[in-house]
Amino acid sequence: MDPQERRKAAIRFIVCLGIVSLFADMTYEGAASIIGPFLKEKGATATEVGIIAGMGEMLAASLRYFSGRFADRTRAYWTITIIGYGVNLIVVPAMAFAGNWEMAALLVVMERTGKAIRGPARDVLLSNATSVVGHGWGFGLHAAFDQTGAMVGPLLMAVAVSETHQFGPAFLRLAIPAVLALGSLLLAMSAYPVHGEPPAPKAEQPLPRVFWLYVAAAAVLAGGFVDYPLLAYHWQSHSLVAPATIPLIYSGAMGINGLTALVFGRLFDRFGVRVLAFGTAISLLALPLGFLGGTVGALAAAACWATGHGAQDASLRSGIAQVVSMNKRGSAFGAFNGVFGVAWFAGSTLMGVLYDHSLFALVGFGMAMQAASAVMFLWLHPRVREAARLAHT
């Protein structure tokens, strides 16, 4: 196949998989937009919300490591991806039937687990296509579809909550995009450029040292990146915004996320991992604005939070794809997500505890962690660039 045809096939597949993510994100990001106040409605405290938000990431993180290794060993990328999406999307509508916050928390963890199962395998399939069009642009394009769904889902929740004045029944409406996501995934399989399947793994090939340094920088970032449920919990507790407005703010944030992912994807292909430092410098502002400001501060915090998220969506996976060969990317994405998730859990838990004791301590901790990660990414830039050059020679 000539280069032009390969590029068209790669873009077609990225778009198809993007449509899957659009419906999937409509489902679980719609749920995420109301999880914080939903748990509060069920009787959870701020500390418990922080633990729940991080617990799903931590448990799913360890599973990502093993699912990534399993994907590399078996090359059953599609099977693993389908199973993960199935688990991930079925449990979300079931939250409508949660009778207490403990049951809701279990379903949150199950949803994160489903995402962990399919994450590394899906990213390997996606990275195969982004290698043709540019990793930053390819992952950024996929993230734009992601966040389009993440923007629409919370809008559905805002309408549902405004009608019923309850959070629980709103989850039932997410069954429709869940079914559409599973159907779209089957269609995406037919668009996959089979000629470019990842080669068989070589067990003796280690992950490069720069990869682990990159993972360490990302872990510091994850530890200081605040969860939206905790922000939303604070806004509701202090009556900064109306309950039905919380998913609307999240929807707007997801729209910003999608747009900034496209921008940061292009910037990544041109300037490398330095763009992560810039995105992090913006996202850390969400902490003082969100927890120490008023209603206007909450809106500004959501925009800063979403911009940082967009930079991460477009750039973090792109950096891994640059420095790790195709036949080890399942393990690499799994290891990365594993460490990232554990760090996210630790940071989320600590911020939940700090919230109950001192907002200034919470803000100071998060800003310090994110600032440290920005410095680390700047330091890593020439090392990642050199590793990427060696990997492609």
C-alpha cells in the first residue's frame, strides 16, 4: 500500500475508534459528572469521595499492568478491548439501582476496572495507526472524539437531573450510548488496517530507561491532579452552583478538553514533551480557583482543569509511543497506566483527607506536585527526543 493510502487507512481507523470512544465517553463521563454529588446524596463524606475516586484508579491500575502484558503475550488486542468495553459500559446504567454509597462505590470501581482491561490493548491498536499520521495528532484526534462524547454525556445528565431533581435515575439514560458504543466497536474492527498489525513480542527486549523516567514524571503529575468529583463536591457543599449546573460545567470542560487535545497534539508533534509542562502550568491553577474562589472561580477552575486534561490526553500516550517499540507497547501502556493510577489514588485520597482539614493545605500540595512534574518534563525533553531518534533508526 502506498504512503497516501496508508495514511487514509490510518485516519479512517482513528476516526472509527474515535466514534467508539465518543459513545463510551458519553456513557461514563456522563456518569462521572454527577458521581461526586451522587455519592454525597447517598451519605458519603469528602474523604470517602476522594478514596472512592482514587480507589477505582488504583485497582484498575494494577490490572492495566497485567492486561498490557497479557495483550503483548497473546496479541488478542480486539478480544481484550471488547471485553473491557463490555464491562465498562454495562455497569454505568446499573448505578441507578445503587441503594447506598457503598454499592455505588463498588460500581465505580467496576467501571474503572473495565476501562483498565481494554486500555492498553486499545492504545496499542491506536498507536499502530498514529505512527503513520503522527502520534500527537493521532492521539489528539482520538481524544477530540473522546471529549465530544464527554461533553454530550453530562448534558444528558443535566437535563435528567433538572427533570427529576435526583441523581440516581439519571444513570438509566446512559444505557443508550452504552449500546451504541458496543455496536460501533464491532464496526471499527472492519476498518482496522490489518497489514499493520503489531509484530510478535520479544520477551528479552526491556523497556528503555527513559520510559521509566517519563513514568515517574507522569506519576508526580497524577498525584497532584485534582479529581472533578472532589471539585464538584466542594461546589455543592458551599452552594457555589446549582446541582443541575454541575454536569453542565463538566460538559463545558469536556468541550475544552477536546479542543485543547487537538491543539496540544499538534504542538507535541512539533515541540515534544515540553508541551506537557505548559499544560501542567495551566492545570495547577484549577486548585486555587476551584477551592478558594467563588462561582466565577469554579468556572475558571473547570477551564484550567480541562486544558490540563487535554494536554495529558494528547501527549502522555504519544511520548510512550515515541520511545517504546510496537511489540512492547502493550506492556508499556499497562505499566504506565498502573503507576499513574496508583499515584492518582494516593493523591486523590490525600486531597480528600486534606479537604476535611485545610483547603489551603490541599491547594498547596496539589500545586507543588504539578509544578514539580512540569520541571521534570522539561528536563526529560531532550532525553525523550534522543530515545525516539534511536528507536526509529
